[in-house]
Amino acid sequence: MLRLNSLAVVVGDEKKAAKWYKEKLGFRVRDAFPHWHTVSAPGSDTKLHLCIDAPPESGNSGIAFTAKDCKREEAALRKKGVKITTPTTSEDWGTYFMFADPDGNEFWVVQD
């Protein structure tokens, strides 16, 4: 089952934005990578993915879900006829795959 994980927010400087969310809204900084940070409100597992410089690439909605097992979830969605745009991939920051809705909007699924 998919759960909402994060929503992308375009910012000019991810470090300054994360500091603002922490100091002004009391959010917790969840991840801090060179080109993006994530923050979340107290008691929430849903994160704001603070992306610098430009909106998401064409088609990329900037919305991510989580799943316990990406390979299993990808297989289940394929069986239902969902278009998988990026198969399950492992990176240093985690495992994910991407799928598209009928209008071409792409969504991330990140393994928790």
C-alpha cells in the first residue's frame, strides 16, 4: 500500500529554507543532501522536499509515496496496468521507482 511521503517545494537555497522551516515553524530537518533537504511538521511523516533553482523536470509531479518493498509494489502496479517509467533502482540515498498516471504525471515511490 502506498503512503504519501513528500511534496516538492522549489526554493532559492535549500539550507536557508530548511533553517526557516525549523526556526519559524518548528519543523524537523529530516535529510540534508548537497542539492536538497527535507523537513516535516511535528508528528508528521510527510516531508517537504526543498529543491533548489528550478521546478521538477517535465512530467515529474514532485510528489513521492513510500512502500515497504519497492520491487513488490512495482510488480503489483504493473499487474494493474500502471505505466512504470523508472524501474526499481538503488541509489546511495535509497531505493525507488517511478510511475505515471494517464496524463503523464510521474510519481516517485521510495522504500521505507
